[in-house]
Amino acid sequence: MPVFHASHASEDLDAATLAHESDHHIANNLQLLMAIISAEKRDTTDTGAAAAFDRLLARTGAIATAHRHLTRVTKADTIEIGGYLGELTRQIELGCCDELVARQIQLNADAIHVQANVGAALGLITSECVLNACKYAYHPTQTGHIRVALRRSGGQALELAVEDDGIGMTHNSIGSDSGFGSRLIGLLAERIGAITMWQDLHPGTRFTLALRLPS
């Protein structure tokens, strides 16, 4: 039956080629979308619209970063979430943090492998929290940092925390209203079975997420 085996080998090769080409097209389309959003932002003089474009750009960037990591998945469909968050926070820092006031995003992350869909959700949740802190935690000329921590807790769980030393929870904070960012975090957390909590630290705000890992 050599012809039968050759046919299956050919089908496997064609499927792999199609998957690679599809990933390439998706990556290019996401980059094009980010370029379009950036161009639209440059053309607007409305500060509210510019802020909305910033959020859209960050969300699209988080998806693009997740896609790059997911296309490199090789170990039982898992992703190393610490490395993913490192790339993601660097991207947000370059795009949203003001160098003139020395604002930085500090990451302390354990190397933890999670299912690919869980990793993508954690990346988007982190992006929402960090972007909100970049925009609202500190006054425009105030120096301050945003800290992101990911650690293994109790062997079979992980804990994600995003916190700052800023003005605390206000009407702009996604943890204190029912805006899109808050609903998105809630939806993603529910989808992966995570528990979330917001705390007003006086000063500052902390977001924590706890997730039980499969044994």
C-alpha cells in the first residue's frame, strides 16, 4: 500500500503549507490593521477619539502578539506565558508610556506553560489592565511605574497581578465601571475559569487573577 501512505504524506504536507500560509496572511493583515488605526489616530484632533484609537491599537497589538506566540506552539499546544507577557508589556511600554516622565512597566514572571487559549486570554487581560494604568493611574507629568507579576501559586495554580501607585480607582478605572474593558476582562476570565479581584490601595490600584492549572 505505498501509494496510500504517499497520499497521506502529501496531504499532511499540503495541510502544513496551507496552515503556514494562513498564519502569514493573518500576521500581515493584523499589521496592516494596526497601520490603519495608527494613521486614523494621527488624523484626529479629538482627544477622546485618540484615546479610543490607542485602546484599539493596544488590543490589536495584543492579538498580534498572541498570534506570533501561538504559531510557535510546539509542546502539546501550550504557550510559555512569561515570555509572551514580556513581549506584550514591552510593546505597550513603547507605544503608551511617556519617556519624559520615566514611566515604566516592570514585569516579574515565572516561566509557566499554559494551554494556548488560556495564554491568549491572559495576554488580553493583562493588556487591558496595563493600558488602563498607563492612561489613568498617574497624572500626565507624574512619574510612576506599572508592575506586572505572574507566579505559580501552590503548585497547581497561577496568580497574575497588575498594580500601580497612582491615584487609585476612579470613574476611569476599568475595575470600577461597566465599560468595555471591564466587560472584556470579565468575559475572558469566565471563559478560562479564573477568579478576578480589584483593590483600591490608597494610593494605587491592584488587579489580581487566580487560575487553577490542570494537573
